Amino acid sequence: MTLKACKKEEKMDRGFQKKFKFEGSIKVLTQMMVDPAATEKRGGAKNLPLRPGEILDVIQFTNQEQILCRNSQRRYGYVPRAVMLPL
């Protein structure tokens, strides 16, 4: 990675930590897939836009209904557990 790309990623990670009040280092717990049968959903204020079949990095299991995830474009947001499948 170039220095510019590293700084951009660090900036995005700091923005994520501030927006979601996330403390500590960002660690990927596991990867999960969006259910291919799920309808495409647009993201909201803190929700991640979803595409059927997409692989997401799980950052935190927040509660029984949502998971905090990161997509391949390094965007963060909440995803409903109902549309997630284990790999």
C-alpha cells in the first residue's frame, strides 16, 4: 500500500470510531455473507447498504437484531442479523 492509501484508511477508521462510538482497535471477528435471497437494501444514517451475496467483515455483534460490519469498500454500518449467513 502507498502512504496515501494508508492515511486514507486511517482517516476512515477514525471516522468510523467517532460515528459509532467504538473504542479500541478495529478487529475482524469473522466474515459472513448477505443472504442471496435478500432484497437489495439501501443504507441509512448508520446502516450499511446491502447487496445479495456480498461478503462482509463482522466487527462487532452489537445485539440480537444487528451486527456492525464493514464491506469491501471499507464502509461501516449496521446490518440486520436476519439477512446474514455464516460462511
